[in-house]
Amino acid sequence: MGKRRHEALQPLSRHHHYALVVAMHLTRQEQPIELLLRELRQFWEHGGQAHFREEEEVLLPAYAKYGSLDRGDIAQMLLDHVKIRSLVSRALEDGDASVLVELGTILRAHVHLEEQVIFPLIEETLQEPDLTRLAPFFEEHRASSPYARQGEPQERA
């Protein structure tokens, strides 16, 4: 069994679980396209976009205080963000449903990169007080995912 994710990063990991469910639905295409697009829109507009911004604007700058950003895995993470944003735009704004399988595939690989490489790197690099200070920035994702644990705060105070 793997090491438990640091509490500050747990909301992001729970949101990743939601992303994996969406990715699975997009790649399997077992529902009508209209339902897949509705699920994608819900995911993207209620946490997906904000999740990326928080990783880029909060998580990576915190990591950069102690670790190098000149890493292939960090570059891949950011490149994935651009690709995913582009595919989401094509699907939701342009109505191009032909990108859904590709989007699901990239989204799944991206979550695995962050969970298996990026988050462990951040947990190893940041000091406990720095990780703990990040927690309030990721709180909102608990409310955005239908997979949030029961009894957790649903709104920011």
C-alpha cells in the first residue's frame, strides 16, 4: 500500500478521482454524446479549470521555492494542461465531439503523472509548514466533485 497523500493535497487528489471517472466515460463512449458533453462541462466549469490554475499558480510556485522546475515531468504536466484546455475548448465551445476519446486518454495519463510523480515530488521537497500553508488554497475542490467525502465543508468560509 502506498504512502498516504499529505492532507493539504488530498482535495486535489479527490478531484483527480473525479477526473478519472470523467476520463473513463469519455474514452468508453457508453453514453450519448450529449450526456458526455454535459458531464465534461460540469467537471470543467465546477473545478477543472480552477484545479489547473491552482496547480500552476499555487502548487508549482510553492515547490519552486525549494526544487527545480527544470524537469521533464513538470514540463509535461504544464504541456498536458495546455492540451487538455485546448481539447475541452474544442469539445465545449466548438461542439467537436470527435476529441472526446483523445481528451479522456490525455486526462487519464495526466492524472497518473500528477499522482505518481508530481505530488510525491512535491511532498518530498516541501517542508511540512509549507505544505500545511497550501491547504486553504485547495479547499474549494471538495465542493466541486460529486466524489467529495461526506461531512466535509462544502463552501469556503
